[in-house]
Amino acid sequence: MIVRDWMSTKFVLLPIETSLMDALRFLNSKGVFLVGVLRHGHMAGAVTRSEIYEMLESGDPMTLLSRKTLACVVPPTATTVFADDPVERAAKYIVERGLPAVPVMDRDDMVGILTPVDVCRAHCDMMGKMRILKDLGLEKCA
């Protein structure tokens, strides 16, 4: 099972200089919860709506909204996976690092995100296929 088969392609990209207010407006208008953050045209990381809201809770919201940018929220190093990586690698990052999603890359381009729900869908699919093999008496072949 590879990431490409289970990832969601519903995401947005914004420059790191984008204000938190503009980022929230954009996320809400597009109906997505995660934004890929670009620094000089390259992937710098990803930020969720909840991370932006957590930043806002740490101080006066009006001051933060007017002066803070995505640079204040994006992690110093991006955790990403490649579209052809195994789903297990992404799942490990999600669990070990407590991530709400992992950006999926194809070369230098973000092509999707993988969420815990996507990982669960992949797992359920795999378990269903294993059950069919067992029912056919072929589980030792898998």
C-alpha cells in the first residue's frame, strides 16, 4: 500500500508571509483544515487550523492576528512523505510526532495530505483483503 493510493488531494498552499488572519480566512473558505506553507517557493511545512487557533490562545487575539504570520506557527523542519512511500511510514510519523496530517510530496511539489482517517481506510481495506484470503484458505500465500 502506497501513500498515493490513500492520500487526499484537498489542500491549499500559502506563502510563509501570510498573516494568520488571512490563512484562517482562506482555510475556512476552502473547507480544509491544513495548509502547506511555502518558503521561497519550497515546502517549509504544514499548519492546521487548530495550530493557528492554539497560537491565538497564547496571547491577545487582535494583536496576534494583525502581526503574526504563518512563520510563527510552521514547525522549523517539515515532516513529509513521498507519494510512493508505504502508508506505514506516514502512519509512523503521524503516531510518533502526534501529527494531524502529513504533507505528501512528489519531487518538490506537494500533491496531497495523508490523515489518520486515510491511514484507517487503508488498514480496513488491507484487513478486508486478508479476510477474503483467509476465507478462501489462501492466507499462507499472502
